[in-house]
Amino acid sequence: MLRFAATRLISLSLSLLAASVVIFAVIEVIPGDPASFMLGLNAEPDTVMALRDQLGLNGSILSRYLSWIGGMLSGDFGTSYTYRVPVSELILARIWISLPLAIYALLLSTLIAFPVGLIAAARRGKASDIGIMASTQLGIAVPNFWFAMLLVLVFAINLRWFSAGGFPGWDQGFWLGLKSLTLPAIALALPQASILARIMRSSLLDTLDQDYIRTARAKGLSRRQTITRHALRNAMIPVLTIIGMQFSFLLAGAIIIENVFFLPGLGRLIFQGITQRDLIVVESVVMLLVFAVISVTFLVDLAYAMADPRLRRRK
Amino acid sequence: MSLLSVKNLCLAIGTLEILRNISFNLGKGEVFGVVGESGSGKSMTALALMGLTPGFAITSGRAELDGTDLINLSEGEMCALRGNQIAMIFQEPMTALNPVQTIGDQVAETLIIHKRANRREARKIAREKLNRVGLPAEQFPLDRYPHELSGGQRQRVSIALAIALRPKLLIADEPTTALDVTTQAQILDLLKSLVAEEGMALMLITHDLAVVAGIADQVAVMQNGEIVEVGPTAQIFRQMRHPYTRQLFAASGHVPARDPQTEDAPLLTVTDAVRTYAMPRSGLFSRPPPFPAVNGVSFTLNKGENLGLVGESGCGKSTLTRAILGLEPLQGGQISLLGQPVGPKMPNSLRSAVQVVFQDPYGSFNPRWKVARLVAEPFHLQPNVPADWHQQVADALVSVGMVERDMDKYIHEFSGGQRQRIAIARALILRPELIVLDEAVSALDVSIRAQILDLLADLSDRLDLSYLFISHDLGVVRAITDRVLVMKDGKIVESGPTGQVFTNPQHAYTQQLIAATPRLPDA
């Protein structure tokens, strides 16, 4: 198991390295010079050159790549061209919204999906199964920003239980912060929960068809016992993959929801960075997201190995 | 008094009668063999006794186990009985165990579920039971997972968890069908000794008459959901009163009439063939160690000859087959067909000289194509599809005993035997020199198998075909081949004329194989 984790960790660092090269190269080749963007259309060429020097855009590609990587490893992400503050500050301010939101949404999605998928599988073909399948279909089909607006309309404007948007900051109290993330988390979780519930159901049904379930029944286990003792853990294996993919999506893909609820998250930061040619921000945030995705993949791999002994090799 | 007494057991799904008036008695310490072909109701009889029939099946009649009628028990009462008084093992050892639970936990679970022991005691008893079935603690600690064991070892684990509570009745449904002959012999020995020592009764379900002949005290022959004949084994095999019993018996030992015309011209030559696979890497950057699946194999197949290749699973038969078909490259030696080299880059004209029929008649066809297109597919190997391809497909179907109309049907409309005929038609369509038959009759019932063997023998005589007949079933190889190769661990250990190898095997491994093969008593 340790050896498995170690090999996974090495391949994880290699993927990170490869990703950093790709991100750097893409930012190099895309058109748009931050210096000329900052100085406007009528800037003199000398002024642009001077600003490029100041921003560190004039060195050789290799030296710039190395200084970028070196800086990031020591926690220095560079200075934003437009905000004129360290990128790390910008990220830090926003990650405390995006990360809790992603985790919150994922928790909700999992907490809804597991029991729902389980009930649907256990009552295959009965009314409750058909009802669940129909509503998850709806959950996938409804666009989450529309659903978000509906939530705002009902719970913020009519019932006044939640605020319609914005984030007060964690320093105002944990519960207040959590409360303002609740509607966005629900809006994000609904389609994810629908997908996860369907996968949970089909995975569990596949597992219940396996020969070892019949063996378990022949041992004297009841239907319920075969599900809890044998089917669940086996059915978890494909479900874990989806959970890992969903977390990555929730962390970076919440741009629309962040806009609907006026949340200053990572999605909005990267969007602004792109429109303002603030390339150092874009580079660093993308790298951070890649790091998050790869770390989650690593955790999912470990979870796999824990769930499935066939993946850990006997020493 | 008998332990199990079944009277007029019937089972229906909707209006379809699956079992009709099944009646038999089984005494303590007795082995009761149930034989029949697929769909005869053997497994359904077992499932009905276990109360594990599909939810919508309606069961009637009586089945008393020590005076308790199993048919009318509630699901809760049945759960208390299953694994405790009556246990069952199944055909597929590779999938019958939970892959994410250790073997120790799976055996112990039987005891824990029935509240007969706490976890610690249960694991202790599990250890004893695993020892009993021949899995000693040194090599097979309780924390082993099923994927670390071979098929035979997994079947032993299944037996251990079935006998953990010393049930009165053990039902074994084709327990050795998926195993090699030598492993089969060991498992049958184990079952026999368990019956003798633990005093339980064994209901052994199998399609193989020879298996029951060697072990059962009583035999029931089933056909279409009915027991057509039941009685003491020796008497059944001696008298064979029912025509179906006679038919089964004849089909089991069927030898097709052949008129071999072997020319002394080599068609396929394999010289020092080596095929290695990469094993899993031991570290992230280390080179994967090679594993030689085929290790220096040489033989020649002459025109018109039927050559058999026998060996147990993992011996390299299938790897060699893929190399002969030119699907995979060799790492050493060479294969030539009609004097031209065989390999992944061989020309289509050479490819059309060798065709193949695989084991699984269900998996080897595209379910969305009609038979005409399936059979005509090899024409893609030719530069132009012949104008009369439709007629050629019809002829090929007729030559394998199908009719022209079948061209417009889909493959799911056919039975296993019919599908195998269509597979043979597909192999014949290009008039190849050589057909590779990779376990081509292994998945078929005995009577269908006999028909397909007759067909193959007839085609080989009529069309002057050569066969490379690959099988783990020695009886079939003996019936249809002129010469046989015995393969073990990637090497050919013995070769010679079939009759000679079978009557006077020279290599110890061949002797072991032949000794392990169950034999039908002489009628």
C-alpha cells in the first residue's frame, strides 16, 4: 500500500511538471501583450519596452519559465499586472470561498446521491425507482444557473431565509459564511447529485447481478445483508471516479454560479485575468487548479486501492 | 429414512413450465448425480431447493429436508436454513467470491451470519475449514484475497464456506466445469472425502456423464424440466432404459466417421516460435520483466491433416493460436503458411488461407448484423467482393446444415449450436486451406457437440480442409484428430499419432492428464 502510494506520488509530480510546461507554453503563444494592454493603444514603443522589462517579460523563455516555477515553489506567484498586488494574495482571498463551496457542494451531492441511488437499486422497477430516475433526469436537464435563480427567488426574495448573494467573509462568523454559501452549493450540487445517484444505482445493480452475491445468498444472508456486506463496497469503485471528477469540476467550473450569487471566487478571478491580459494571474490560477485536480486524482487512486485489494500489490 | 425427499416439485415462470413433477429421495452420506443438457432444469431444481428462484417464479410440490418442507418456508426461515442446513457451490470459481473481501472473512461470514460464533472464533473455524479443503495456513493465510488464488483454489474456498457449518446437504452445480481436468479430479476427490467424513449428502449437478459415473451413488437424468430416469448409478449406466439416456451416452463418447487423406506436403510450419509478454513493472522506472507464454514451439501441419493441440489453461495454447492467425508478432522463430511468413503484416491473400472458429458462440458475432453480412465479412480480405457473394453465403450456410432463409435473421435468433454452425460457415466462405478451431465445441451440449463434430469431419473430408484443433477436452481431440501435440508451460512436451499418444503416453504430464480425465463406463 505504501509502495503504491509512493509510485502514485512520483507519477503525480511528473504530471505536474508536464502540466506546468504546457501552461507556460500556451500562455507564451497566445496573442495579447500585457504591457501594451496596460498602457493603452497610443503608448510609445519605448514605454512598452520599459514596462515589459519591469514586468520581467523580456528574458529568455527558459529563464522566465524557471523563475516562474522557482517562485511558485517558494510561495511567490508574482505580482498581478492589473491589481498590482501579489497573485498569492488574490488567490488566497478567493480560494477560501471556492474551496469551501466545492467541498460543501460535493458533500451535499454525495449525501443526496448515496441513499437515493441505493433506494432506487434496491427497489428496481418499482414506483420509487421510476420516480427517482425521472427526477434525476430532470436534475441533469435543468441548467444550474436557472435553478440558482429559482432558489434566489424562493428562498432569498420570498421567504427571506438566505441572502440573495455576496459573501460576508469568514471573519463575520462561520455560520454566516456557511449560510451564504448554502444556496450556491445547492445549485451546484443538484445536477451532480443527479448524475451520481444514477451511477450509484446502475453500479449497484451491476454488482447485485454478480455471482458472489448469489454465493452470499446461498450462505444465508438476507437481501439487505447482501447489499450492505457485499454489494456496496464493490459498487463504490466506479462511483469514486465520478466523485473525483466532480470535485475538480466544482472547484473550477463554478464561474456561472459565482456570478449569479456575486461570489468573488477563483472562477471569476481567472475570467477577469483572461479579459485583462493579466497573464501571470491566469498562469498561476490555472496551475493551482491543475494541482488541485491532480491531488484529487491521487486521493481517488488511494481510495481505489483501499476499496479494491486487486490494485494494491502484495510486497 | 431419507434426508431429502422431493415430491412432485413443479416450477413455472408465467405460463412457462420450467420443472414438472420432480421427485427423488436422497439419503445421508449419499452422492446424488443430476445430469442433463443446458435448459433441462438441473440448476433450477437446485435453486428451488435453496429458495433462490427468480422472484416471479411459482413453485409447488414438496421438498422435505429432515422433515422440514423447504418449499413453503418464509424468506426469513429460508435464510436461517441456507448455509446452515443446506449449502451450495457454483460453477464459476473466478466470480463466485467477493473480490474485495479476504478469503478468511468470507468463510467466517457463514458462521457469523448464523450467530454460531463471534468474529474471533469464526476466524479460527475458518482456518480449520480452509485447512480441511487443502489450503494450508503457510501458503494461504486468512488475509489472502480471491484474486491471489487460481480457479481450483477459489473453488476450494467456495467449498470451505459452504461446509463451514457442516450442512446436511451440499448442492454442487457444475463445480468442476470451469476447471482443468487435473484440478477437476482433485476437487471431485475432495467432495467425495467430505461426503464420507462429514456424513453430509451431496447433490452433484453436471452435464458430464463421466463425472457422475465416477462419484455418484444415484443418478437422475433430466430433460426438458423432467426427470426421465432415476436410479442407482451402475444400473442406469448398464440398462439405459430411457432413449434420452442412451442418446446422451452415445453423444458423450461420439466418434465421427472420418476418411483421413493426409498428404505429405507441409501447410503450416512453426519453427522455434517464441512469444513473450511483459509482466507488470516492479517499479515505476524498471523494465517490465518478460514472460515467455510460448517458448520454442516447433511443429508441422500437413495438408489435409487434423492436428490436435491439448493443454490446460495458461499453457500458451491461445497465445500460439493468435500467433498462427498472424494477429500478434513473435519474439523469436517463425511461422509459415503455404511457404509464406505469417505475422501481423501478412498480406490479405495469405490471411484468407487461414480462418478461425472461437469457443464462445455468443460473443463472436456482432449482434447488430444479419447473418448474411456476418458470413460474408471475410470477403473484405479479397480485392473485390465476388458478384455472386449472396449465393456463396447461401451455399456456405447449406453446407453447414443451415438453410438459405437464415441469411436474413439476426444472430440472437439462433441457439448456441446453430451459432457455431454459422461461425463455421463464416470460416468456410473463403475456401481456406486451414481452419483453427479454438475450443470450438467446448461450450456446446454433448448432443450438439456430436453433431458439430460430425459436420467438421464431413467438411474436412469433402473440402480437403486441414484443422488445428485446440482444446482442453481430451475426449474430443481423440475423436477428431490424426495427430496430437501436448502443450505445457509454453512448450510441446509430447507429440505423435493421436491413438498412440492416448493409449501409450510417454511424457509424465500426458500420463497425468489422461489419468485425470473422467471416463464413461463401458456400456
